[in-house]
Amino acid sequence: MTSSRIRGLAVGILSSATFGLIPLFALPISSKGASFELILFYRFLFAAVAIGLMHRIKHGSFRLVRADLAPITLLGLLYTGSALFLFRGYSYMPSGVATTIHFLYPLFVSALMAVFFGERLRLIPLIAILTALTGVALLMGVFGSGIPVDGVGFVIVVISALCYALYIIVVNKSRIRTMSGRKLTFYVFVAAAGFCLIHILYIEGKVSPLPDAASWGNIFLLALIPTVISNLAMVVAVRNIGSTLTSALGAMEPLTSVIVGVWKFNETLTLSSVAGIGCILIAVALIIFAPSNKKQKQETYSS
């Protein structure tokens, strides 16, 4: 196993695991009356400041050319859509179930990469994705006892998954794939914060402060852990192991989210849920120990 592959696998797991912590920091804020749009605005604003400072400390350049604007704007729109639809899904179902349904995005990535880019899906990653999706179904109670999922909520979260799948593909296939990870992430967060601001001003007419000090603390952690860390790790993973493998490693998202739901929000963990978690762990193991495709072009990452 090459060092590039090991690095890609490690940061891919880190990205998906930290992304699954979103409910831990977001739901306590929304429970105090803050809108999802407001939470996302502060999340992306703080994340942009953090990653911008990090990039400046490393003496990175913020220079863009005109051709970079379109893909960065598209990425910002997709990332905002993914986050907003996922947050909306929390209104219809437990956070663990919503994040688990969101994990359908590897299926979208694989299908879109095969249809539009002719990428051949190798056997072991395919088995891993199918195993992980079986785990998702078990967590949702498809094969036994579980929590009924509202149809509207399901569609909302599936849209979130589709947005995230497109985000991963655009990162891998657009002209900005060679851009520094920190620089790319900074501009994506700036664009996402801008879209959220426009939404807030259109709906509410002003930007309100968060309810209390605890909410500000949660928004800082939300911006840092499942936003800055998760996104940077995802960019590195995509460039080292590709879109399909990175999306398959997203199996850690529902696992983390279910654990958070049970621990923090008293969500139920059934036998079906335990079996689903086992399937997800097996899927991750299959991805980690699968032999690399030597014919696959290795993608480089510039920090």
C-alpha cells in the first residue's frame, strides 16, 4: 500500500467521521430558536475566517483567475444545498437517521462517475458500497424494527446527498482540482456564507445574533470540526484515492451520527441498528484493505 493511498484512506475516514458530528453542535443551537440558515451562515463565516488565517500563516496565495470563479461558485452552491437540506431533514426525523440517509451519496457518486466519466467501478469498492448501503437500510429499520421515515423528509435528505455527491465530483473533475486545498476550501466557504446571507436577508431581512454564549461556542466547534477539518480532509482524500473510494469511506458519517444520537439526544439503538453499524464497519475495512488499482492515475495534493 503506497503512502499516498494510506494518507488518502486515513483522511477520508477522518473527513466522514467528523462530518457525522454536525448534529452534536447544530441541534442545541436550533433548539433555542435559531434558524438553520442563520446557523449555516455563522458556520461558514467562521470556517472561512479560520481557514483563511491558516492559509495566510502558511504564506499561501489567495489569487484567483476569472476561470476559477464559476467552479468555486458552483461548489459553494452545492455545499450550501447539501448542508441546508440535511439540516431541514433533522426536522422530520432523528439526526442519526437523517445522516444515515445522507450516506446514499456514494451511490450517486459511483453512478455519475460511471455514466458521465466512464469510470469502471471495481469489485471490492462495489461490494463495500453495497455492504454499507445494507447497513444504512438496517439502521433505518428496513429489515426489521426501526423508526418510520417521513416521505418528504426522505426526499429532502436524498437531495442533500445528491448535492454532496456532485460536490465531490466537481472537486475531482473541474479545473480547480490542482488548487491548494486550503485556498479552495476558503473560497467555497466564502461562497457558501454568501449564499446563506442572501437567503437570510431575503427571508428575515436582517442577520440576528445567536441566542447565548453556549450557542456561540457550539457554532465555533461546528465551524472547526465538521466543517474546516472535515472539508480539508475530504479534499486531500479525493486527490489521493479518487471520488469513489472517498465517498465509500463516508460510511463513518452515519456511524458517528448514530453514536452521537444515542449518547447525546437519547435516540434508540435497536438490534437492527447494531447490525447496521457492523455492516458499515465491514465496508470501511473492505475499502482500507482492498488492493489499489495501479492503473488509476494518482492525484497530487498541494497544501
